[in-house]
Amino acid sequence: MRKIVISMLVFVLVFSELNVFVAETIVGDPTELEIECEKQLESEGEENLATECKEPESENGEDLTTEGEGQPETGNGENPTTEGEGQPETGNGENPTTEGEGQPGTENGEDPTTEGEEQPGTENGEDPATEGEGQPGAENGEDPITEGEGQLESGNQEGLEPLCVEQSEFEIEENSTAEGEEQLESNSEEVLVFEGEEQLGTNGEEELENNEEKPAPNCKRATRATYGKGIPISSVSPKIGDIDFSALDDSEKELDGFTQMTVNRGLEIPQRNDDRRTYYMYFGDFWNQRTYSSLNMEESYKANNDDWDRPLPGMEQTLSQVIKAKDGYIHAENYQVALALNTCIDNSCPKNAVATYFYYQGRPSIQKGGEDIGSGMMIAHGKSPGDTPQFRSTKGFPLLKLYKNETTHELIGYAAVINEVISLFGDNKLYVDGYVKIKMSPLNGKGRIRVNMRYLKLSDENAFTNFAYSAHMDIAGRHASSKIYSLGNNKGFYFNETKLADNKDYVLYFFRDGYEKHPTAFKANNSPISYQFSFDFFGRLNAKGIDEPGKGLMTAFQKHPGWALRWEPEKLEPATVREVNLEMALSDILEEEELAINLDNDGEYKDDGCHISGTWNGKSSRRIRLYYTVDGSEPMLISEDENEIEDTEVPWEYAIPNNVMENGLDHEITVYIMDEFNQKSNIETIKARPALDIKEQVFNQDGKETIEVAPGDTLSYKILVDSGYNPKDTGTYGQFTITQKYDTHLEPPTDLKVLDESNLESDLEIGTATYNSSAIEVKLKPDLPRSTKVTITFNAKVKDDAIEGEDVVGQGTVTGKYSTDDAVNGTSNEVKVKITGVLTFVSAPQVIDFGGKLAISPKNKTYYPIQLDTPLAVKDDRSLSRKPSWMMTAKLDQPLTGEKTGATLDSLHYRYGENVSIITEKASAQIYKKETKNREVVNISDTWNPDGDGLYLEVTAGTAKADAYKGTIRWVLQDVPPNQ
């Protein structure tokens, strides 16, 4: 009997669902024809209705219903209603109506009023209903049924696969069958069997207990597509850290240079000219009434009820925990540009230090009664490009991971797209429809950014997908007073709010042309509390927007402006990625679109003045006047030119004379153009500073600049740093560091000094210098006037084992900030000294023997050496390019002296060419001289012979005594110029 009970239970559930579908009258979104018919009925009565508004009757007198309405049940027990219509009641028994239609009263019996009427307050005192709407909430407080959404969950979803390979291969669904599966009959004796699984047993409770739902194990790739409605979300999976977002990245190196954030904060957008405001790229809610100081307080989101500094999900948290968190989650679909007013740092504007554009006061996700709809990005699916949305991402994109790159100023957020399937039994199911990566990047220094969104689809119930971005405007709390303007030619639109709390303007642009993957349709209205894909904006995936309203104020949308942009629907297969872009900008001035000027440099001082250059574009103007100002002076005309070719970048260059800009001081320069109608372009501003100059020199031991050095020689270095400022300047060097690259061929430096160039004789040093094996680092005194010229000197000996042909290289660099907070960077010239060969003795004789038994002669007698123990030889390895030459001389350290008698002989002579010299203690004799032509060894003693050059004794008669004479000769080798 166990088998019959299970079969009957399934039958009763199916029958119950049939009753619900048949019993209810379902109200879907009205078509345009229905709206017109309704208006005609109210104004003219039923008898005057147009033919197409009347219900046709059949031959038997029964009313013919439209396709999908009032039809009998199909074989699977479901009522075949049209798409988006015929949904059953929600779990609280109320009939979910579409936006803008009559809803029943709330649970307390009160009728939800429209905007401007007295409405019941919520717990926090805010109006719970949407403006102009009053939809009843489901059990969770949200409208459970939207167009194509909130359908009853049927049996197994076709195409669903297990999320993890470790998971059980089957799940028991609550409902009976999926579409196309065989239904159970009421008189069936068969057992409910899952395909490919064992039958349920009949032995008591054991089998039921064994089939209870078990927690799914952790998955390493939680983005694995299961299709159907997407990836099922359970209480235990997927974990945030297990989700693989790599399919959304450009490459494996996408996040190189990025830092993962643990709390949600905005990333500053670099602005070229504004130091009184900070512009941010940001995800989520950002309350306009924050104080400036709260931006640096930890957990400030609690007091301000927004998302600034809110902790991001932990990697061990599950997606279910993030979605169901008591205090909600950060809505990544609400990406935006925002600003903080730096002038409020002293709390002079304590409650208005932040300016955003989403209602309510910058917090779109916390509103009650549906007021949060109509802001941010939405994803929608349909069966065809012209279909009404069968799915809309009404639960938003919970932000799961956030990364920042403070070098490129880019922000990347990864988020999930959630699909909530409404169940009659209150057991709603959550699925991951897909994942998104939203990357925000600055495009210029004027507050323009590009938002790139990539969406990975993980469902397959609807073939076509589209995106839309919208805003219910509330700029800095001004709400309905915001004014919307068109840029013309479908370029986009902007808002221009004057004088915020810092007395400066707020100009917000949204561009819809001129870049890749841009939105293609725009629609505005005065009732912005509607989903992006609804009949108030885009009722179908490819619904038409409004025509270009023309440049200027959009007068039709000034009562309560809201707007939406959509892209084109595309067929998107599951597990594939689609990419779209949106560009926006935030500034404090209204950029003139027709005229433009650019500066290519920050000014360069030359002898004839400060040179500036750039391009201008006069668009369609006939004549252009180019102006500049210096330090707030009256505008001065640079040139007046014909605009010969429209919409062309025209180069220009100008040297501001020295009598206008004194060299050696900081100056602020502005340039702009004007046309014949005095229409003014943007203003480009630069701060022209004197050029920093760093010069390095290297000297040899003779004090002369050199390019060659021998091992063992000493080099002297000099580095001169000139900031370019003259004595009228009041700034100091501040945090200024000079670093000298130190070559490994050198011994550690000696005599290291940091001096004032104008007072080199003083021992007063103006900085400190430290040495390590690779560099000398010099830090100047912070209060040293930057008009001071700095000289750094040191000596360095070339190592004895330095290899010939290699270079000794030196170069100085400068980094830091002046006291004026201006960054400074510079590099000196590179000095390079080549290590050359050396002039050396190969050998020198230690013994020169003139003979052992010389007879004393009554006549003058000449004697020549008969033996040398080693030759007298020289080798010159120096660079031949220098045409090196050398000379050898000789003198006596000790004269020839008799060992017994002590008598001396002045008889040692040397003949060199035509010259004959007596070698004595007092006089040196030239032995040899040569200009080196090669690097061969020169053996001088080999040239000695009685008939030529060489050493000899010439003893005068009567001077020699019988004795053994010994003496010592000093050979001197020296480098000499060839002509000496």
C-alpha cells in the first residue's frame, strides 16, 4: 500500500495546481491596444467601443477568449496562459498585479495611495509605497510576480545538471513532473521512480530518511553551467571563494596590479584641475547627507545606512548567506560616479558633503514598497528580440568581490545575477542566472569614465538577452527639480545642477554614441518608479525609445525626471559571455561641445620664453581666436586664424615672452579659444615650472675630464643639481632625494660632500649622504631654499682587478616633492669611463756583470756587459686610439763603489742614438723612448751592442784600483706625450 500512497500524493498536488490556475483571474501587463480601449470605455461607454475593443462571440454564443486566456487545461495539468499572464496568487493569497494597475488594499485594509497623497508610514517613518504605485507585497515584502517572472516552480527543470561532480545525481523536486514527462494516473499502482535510480522501498521510514536533501560539497568551479533557470543556490553552496570568474576576464593577467578590497569604498577618479572635490567610481548606496569626515571612519555605513565601508563577503561565506543577510547586500547594478566636497572638510556643510544621483538621497536599494526599482543595471531575457521580458534581474547583482588598481585608477567588481522562482507554497527557490564583471576605468582628466560590463549567462530558458541602465534622479537630494538636457544628435544627455553645498556646479553626462558597444535607445519620463524593462520604459527587449529631442533642455521631462538606456537584444547561448559599455562623466563645469582645445606639454622654458603647444578644434566656426592668461592676468591674444577645414585638429605653438613670465618662478597658464560668436571652448590649465637640470662630470687624477682610466687610478666625480628657481622663489626642497648609481668597478667612495655651489670653500653641508654597494643616496635639508644650487663631490678608486675594455658608469637621478607639494623627477647625463690597459715593466735585470778579472790599464778602457740575469723589457697595453707613448730613464741609487777600498768610479755611461750620458746619482740618463704601435713586449736590453745603444763602463786611466765594484741602478718608466 506504500506505493499507492506515494502515487496519490503526487496526483493531489497536480490537481491542486490545476484548481489554482482555473480559479484565478490573472491580470498581466496591458497591451497598448488594451490601454486605448480602457480609455475609450471610460470616456464613451461600452456601446461606442471600437470593433477591435469588443469581445467576439462564437456561434453558440460563448465568448471567444484570446489566445492563452480562459482555455481548458492541457494534458500536463497547466493552464496555457500567454507569456507574462495567468500567474497564480503569491504565498500570501494576493493577486500580483502589474505596475500602474489597481492593486488591492494592504493587509491592514488601507488603500495604497499614490505619490502626494497621505500614505501610511513604515517603521522608519518613510513612505512605504512607490510613487504612483501601491503594489501588495509577497511574504518577503517584495512583489512576487513581474512580467514573465514569479512562475510556479514545476518538477525537474529540463537541462539541469548536478552542480558538483561529488553531488548526488538526482534531487527530489516538490512538484510532480516536468514538461514532457509522463504524468501519473490516479489509479496507478506504479511507484514514483527517478530515471536511472533505485525504486523507493516500502519498509517503513528508512528509505525516506536516506533520500533527505543533503548539503552539497564545496565545488572548485561553481560557475559550471547547469542551465535551465541557472545554478541552484543552496544553504551550503556555492561558496564565494569557490566561484570561478575567469570566463569574464580578458586574460589570466586581468588582475595584475589590482588589490582585493575587504570593504566597499569608492576609487578616486583623477581630475586634472580640481583639488576642491574628490570624484569617485563606486558600487552601491552612498548617502548624500554624509559628513566629509565620515568617509574616513570605519564602519560608517552603519550610521549612514549605506554601503561606504561596508564589509565585502568573506570567501567562506555562501552565496545564500550573502543574499539572505539581515542587513542586505551591496547592489553592484547600482554602479555610479559620485563626488565628495573637500571644502566640507571643516564640516561647514555637515550634511551635504556627498553628491550622487540615485533616488533616494543616493540609496536606491533601501527604499520600501518598490521605490528602489528604476535605478541601475538590469538584465532581461525573452524568447525573441520583440518579446516581453520573461526574466528580469529584479533582485539585482549582489557584489561578491571587489578589486582596485591605484596606479591605473580602475575598479573591478564581480557579482551574481539572481533569479528567484516563486512557489505557491512559500518555498521560493534561488538560482544563479549568471555572473557579471563590471570594470570602471577613467578615460581622461575631466571625470569621464567607461563602465565595461561582461555577463556570463548560465540559464537557457530564454534565447535572447538584453541590458538596460536607468536612474530615478535625485541629484544631491534635489529629486524632482533635476533638469535633463540633450547633447543633440543622439550623443547623449546631461544634468546641470548649479551651486551645490560648496557653491560649485554639478554637471553629469551620460553618453550613448561615439564608442564601441554603446546603448542604442533612450527613453525618459516623469514617472521613474518602473523597472527598466517595463511599459513605462522598455516593455519589450527591443522596444523603441524616444526620438532625438534636439539639443538643449528636454522640456517634456521636467516634473519628475527619470530615464533608461538600453542596448540591442542578442541571442546568447548558455555558458557564453556578452559585453557592453557605458560612458559617463562628472564635472563642475559644462563642457562646450562645439569648441575644444588641448595642451600637449606643461611648458618648456627656453631662451626666448616659455613654450606651450597643443591643438584646437573649431568645429564649424569660421574664425578662431586663441588666448592665454598667466597667473590670472587679463587674456592675451596668441593668434586669430581662419578655420579652413571644419572639425579638424589644428596644431599651435607659442612662446610666452620672458617679460610676461619671469624665468625661475612658478606660473599658472590657461589657454582657450573663442569663435566669431564669442562661444568659448574648454579652458586648459597648466602649472609651468622651471626646468630641473642635473649635470654630472668625472675627472682623472690630473683634474681633467676623462673618458679612460687604468686600474688602480682614482676618479673624481661632481654632480651639480640646479632646480631652476631664482632667489625670489619662496619654496624649499622639501622631500628631495638625489641618488647616484655606483659602479661595481669602483672601491667605496671617499671625501663625499654635499655643498652649496656658491660656497664650495665652506665645510657647511646642506644635506646628508649615505653609501651602499650600489648607490649613493643624498637627502637635502627640507628647509633648504630650492633656489640653492647643490654640488655633490666624491672620489673613487678603480679596482686593481678591473677588466680592460669594460666601462665605469655613473648617473644621478632626482625624486621627491618640493614644499609646494609639486612632484619632481629628473635624470642627469650618463658619464662613462672606459677601463684601458696599463704601461708596465715586464722585467728588469737584477745583475749586470761587466766581467770578473778586468786588468787595470794605463790607458782609458771601455767595458761592455757580458751577462744580464733578466732582460730589461716593457709592455704597453693602453688603448692605441690614444696614441700612447712612453720613456725610460736611469739614475744611480748607489754609485760604483769598491768593496775593499771604498773608492768610487763615475764611469757608467749610456749611449742612446747620438746622445751619450753619464749615469750618476744626480743626473738621469734617457734610456729609451717609444710611441706604442702595438701591444708587443719591447726588450730594451736586446738593443744593446758595442756599436750601438746600450750601457757600458768607460774607465779613465789611473782611476781604477784593484777591487770589486758594485752599484745600484733605478730604472724609471713613465707615460709621456709623443712630442715630449
